Amino acid sequence: MRVRRFALGANASLVALVLGCTGGIAFAEQMAPPAPDRLMLVATAAAAPRPMQAGVPFNSPPPFIRRSIRAVRIATAEAPVIDADLSDSAWAKAAVIDDFTQRSPNPYEPATERTVVRILYDENNLYISFYNYDSHPDQIVIRNMQRDGQVYTSDSVMIYLDPGRTRRNAYNFEIGASGGRTDQLELNNVQELREWNTIFEARARVVQDGWVAEFAIPFKSLSYEKGDTTWGFDVGRRIYHKNERVHWSGFNPALDFTDVSMSGDLVGIENVSQGIGLDVQVYGALHSKHDWQRAGGDGAGLSFTAGGNAFYKVTPALTDTLTVNPDFSDAPLDVRQVNTTRFSLFTPETRDFFLQDAAAFEFGGRSFGRNNQDRVSNNGRPFFSRNIGLVQGRPVSLIVGDKLSGQVAGFDVGGFGVLTDKTPAGEDGQMLAVARVTHPIFAESKLGFVFTYGDPTGLTTNMVGGLDFQFRNSHVFGDKVLQADAYYMKSFSSRAGDDDSAALALNFPNEPWSGDLLIKQIGRNFTPALGFVNRSAIRQYDGTVAHLTRYRNTYLNTLEFGTDFEFVTDLNDMLESRENDVYVRARTRIGDQGTVKLIDAFENVPAPFLIANTVPILPGSYEWQNFDVAVRTFSGRLFTLNGNVTCCSFYNGSAIHPRAEIVFRPSIYFEITASYEGNYIKLPTGKVDIHLGTMDAVVNLTPDMQLALQAQYDNISDNFGFSARFRWEYRPGNEIFVGVGQSAVIDNRGFVAQTTQSTIRVGQTFRF
């Protein structure tokens, strides 16, 4: 088979395309009508939802009107006790929201159950309560009491706070009817950062006619400009036994769950205190490590470390974080993957320290993540925090580091510098740094730059500089949304020389038609030492077009038809990889979902490589076809299944690729997740069967005390990993942590222990 040439001119300039498209888009936004977030509207001003007939397709949303509500101030002496008992007299004074609209399963219709939200604030805290009425209280789904667990799989409520009214980023606080609570960041309307943690109080309890939740969110836990008296704001509720999600403002079903662009406004947050803006976290940890393969043993390997973090608000919206000897012993096991491609895989960051301020360093928008689950588009990232503290898979201690994040003079800023210990190559400790600055432009967009310096290996001198423009217009064709993100970067390496990368990403996230497009070029020698590149010297073209129909009050809730495409060429437009698919996806009213997909793939292999270090793929051109069947059941049941099977071709042979995950939630105290991924590959050059299994379990003793267990194994590396982590947050910000980890090899010799590690850590937060 001949190598194929992609249908673009060989001399096409991606940079010119990016600049031309973004220039036209910017002009379009300048001509757009004023953004609705500039309007001050009362909470009752939203258009009334229209009743729908059963079984009638519906895809025309009412005009969007941004809602607004004014918070009520109380004296600190009147502050309610956070105990899920709303009898405190202060709640009678509160601002009230009781007008909720379905986001699903019947968008734009009124909520089927009444929800009453009350809002208060004093000098120190924002107080929000929910009275969640339910006509069938015996059917309330009460699951998962875990701190930072999967609250979204049960009846729960959500709060979204966007103090700077970015309409892109927000703080998210949630609690379930079980009392399990979570806090996370919504980033750039695309990504949810569940690892982010702060100090807040929340309690919940079931009552005779529903359930009640109560929150106290300290202003000290948030960053914002002192003059920001109007915040982006939304509240929502999951009525899980009906698979119903309702919101006060952001009820457009076309929005991703991370999208806060249609949040309302919370008005009147004035004269509040963030103290002197200093939080000091200190810890002491006793570690033990034993290498079972070391001749004669190495004893218990006891050691003691101490360290901590100091968070100081230079201004109310700008936080400086100083860290000394950070401890990563509480990080979960990395996501285990077996590579069946010729390119390295992207492994997500799991260490809380680097995830806390991730929003400040986001660059390029959808160029590096088209949705919350996208790992493919990460190629070319200028900054990837896993490169700090991990070099060639080996941990490197961080001696001291400093981070700066927040807003100043209308700019969003993020800065980070760290001094590492000696590298695995024996080089001296390295100074690594990254800086990110953005500024709002037009009505809903932003313009910024990124700069990185340093090489974690110490073997080269490396710098990267880049510019990006992230555009959004919520009024295209009337009430449709259009997004466009573009960037240009250049790297400077003492070894690889200088080279660049550029991209343009377009997104039309609407109903019934939706689509997106990503065009990216990565130069042959583009080398961001603090970033991530697994495939260079390419031009990449990815996209999706889909049509979704919604049905009212029938068994079938949505029916979607779509197509995805991916083309990768070299810099001379010679086709290297291609994958096209067409799919149909159906979702029932209760939340069960099935997808059928037909896939056509092409790969031009220039040099031999091994699949799973076993089966060789020889140079040549390959084309094959597959089908994929996927099923996902409603997560409110006792058992949940999420699985798919891809069959039956791979290169010039055959393959069957099953994946399955089963979740068992017998009560609020226990949750068990078992997953399996197989890949049975048979080629003319050999065959290999790949098995990868994981088991996760959580024991919830109280909403603030959990034991988390993890076990992983794959038969390619024969590596087994086990982790047990006990955490007790006995007071907000203060915790006791106990962790045990075991690595081993399981092969024809049986179970061969490698390393056993354990940690006992006590942490205390002092807030001033």
C-alpha cells in the first residue's frame, strides 16, 4: 500500500492559518452585542420554561438571561451553626432561591421536586443552605460518605463560585445526602480538578420530607480582588432516583458539567475579612522503607522528615505559597497503562501539591484538552508538573519551592520556582521555573503568555516561550456558543536547538448540532523540557461533528449520531496516521447508555517497534477496520457497569480489546470498584495477551475518616502494586495520615516482594 499524502498544500503555514482565523474571530467578537453578564437582573427574570409533550423531540432552548440575586449580610454573632438543622433564626433573613430548571432529563422544564436555597454572609463566611424536598423520600439515593469521593453518584447539591466572573473558572463545593463532601476547581470550562482542597464546613441529613444541607465557606479559603462585590454564582441539585439534574442558572444541557459560562450573579459581597491572609501548614512524618531484594536486608529504613507550606495573600486575590520539603506519600497509585502504540503515554498528575494551583498555569485552552477525559491532545504541552520531582520515572526530592497565583491589576498570574535535589544522572540540584500571565480581552475572551526555564535532568539548558488567545462568544447565530483557542510557542534547547509549535482549536458546543476541530503543528526539535511531547515533526487534524435529539417523558431520552476523525501527517503533509469513526449513542431517561461505533484506521510505520515489548510491527502501511460496542449503566444502582469491546482487527492481524469496570456500593460506608482491561493480539509476527486489573475500595468510617485501598497488576511488566491510605481530618485543615505501600513482581516464581513503604504523618494548619 502506498504512503498517502494528506490533502493540504505542502507549503501551507499553520502559523498563518492560526493568525488569520483568530484575527477574523476577534473582529467578529468586537461586532457582537454586549455580554449578558454586564446586565444586572433579578433572580425571577429568567424566561419561563415551556411544557413539552411526551415523545416530542426538542432542541430549541429559550433565550438565555443571566440571573442575579443579592446576598443578605448578618452579624457574626448571628452566624448559623453548621449542623444541617435550619432552625437558626438567621435563616429567616436569608435571600431565597426556589426557581430551578432541569438540565436533564427534560431540559428547560421546571424541576419536578422543590428545592429552597438560602444565602447569607457575615464578615468571615458565606453561608448557603438547601432544603431538598422529595415526594418520595424513601427513594433518595444515599451513597458514598467519602471525603472527595464520588458524591455525584447520589442525591447531592452543588455550589459554584466565580469571584472574578471569569465565566471560565470556578470553585465548586458539593455534599451528598450521605454527608460526603467534595471541593474542586472547574478550569477553562473543560477540566475539573478534583484534587484541589480547601477549608470549609458542610453537613447534611435526611428529614421526613427530603433532606437538608448546610455550608459555611470561609472567605479566607477563596482568592479574589477586594473590589469584586459581584461574583459568578450557581447552585444545582441532583435528584438521583429520577436521574434529574436541576440548576438555578446554568441549565443549558449542551454545556459540559465543567462549564460555568452561564452561571448567574451573586451581588453584594462587601466588607468581608480574609484576615491577614496567612495559612501555615506544618507536618511531621515518620517513614519506613524496606527493600526485600537487597542482600542481607536493609532493616526497617526508618527516617523522620518535617516540612510544610505557607500560604500568604500578598493581596486578597494574589497568593504566594512557600513550600519546604513537601511530602507526596499520600498520592494514590498512578493510572496503570500498557502501551500498544509507538508513542509514550500521558500519565495524569496525582500529587495534590501540584494540582492545587493548576488553573493558574493552564495554557492553550482546548488545544491540549478537547474534553474532561481527553489525554490524546496533551502532546506539545509547555508545562507538565509530573516533570518536577520525577525524573526518568525516579523520584527527586524538592528542597524548596515558591508559587505565586491569583489576580493583580486585572491580570491573572501564575509563577512557580523550585530547587531540586541531585538528579539521577548525578547532576547538581536544578532550578526550575514557569510563569503564566493572562488578561481578559473583549467580552468573554483572554490573551496571555507562558514561559518555562530549566531541565529536570540537568543535562541541557532549556527555555520555552509562548502566546495564546482563548476566545468565546455566547451569541453566535443568536444564542449559540462558539469557542476558539490558538497558541504559538518556541523552545530553545542547548542540545536540540530552536523550534516551534502552533495550534488552533474551534468548538461549537450546542444542540442539536455540535462539533469541534483541532489543528496542531509540532516541530521536529520542539523540546519543552518541563512539558510533554510524545510525537514531534507532525501536523495533527482532529474533529467531531454530531447531532443530538432529545425526547420528552419517554424511555429514550437522547439519540445522538456523530463522526470523529483524526489525521496526522509529517511536516511535508505525508499521511502517518488516520482514524475515522461513525457512531450512534442512545441514552435512556434513567441514565443507561449504549454506543455502537464503526472505526477505520490507517498507520504508516517508518521503523519497527514492539507492542507490549513482545510482538514486532514491521515497517509498512496498514489499514484495518473495527467495531466498538459500549455500555454504561445508571450509577445510582447498587451495581454499576461501564464497559466496551473493540473488535476484531489490528494492523495486519486480529485483536479483541475488552474493558470493564464494575462498581459495588452496598451502603454509605463501603464502595468497591473492580476493573479489567484485556488486549488479545494475534499478528503474523507473533501474538500477545495483555491483562491489566485494578481493584479499589473505600471504607468510610465517618464523612471525615476514610480508609482507601488500591491494588494493580499487569502481566506485561508482572508488576503488582498495593496502597492503603488512612486519612482522618479531625478538624478542617488538620489531619492524621497513615499510608502503606507494597510493590512486588508476580511471575512464574510466584509473589516476589520488592519494596515495602509506610508513613505516619500528622499535619496542622494555622490560619491567621
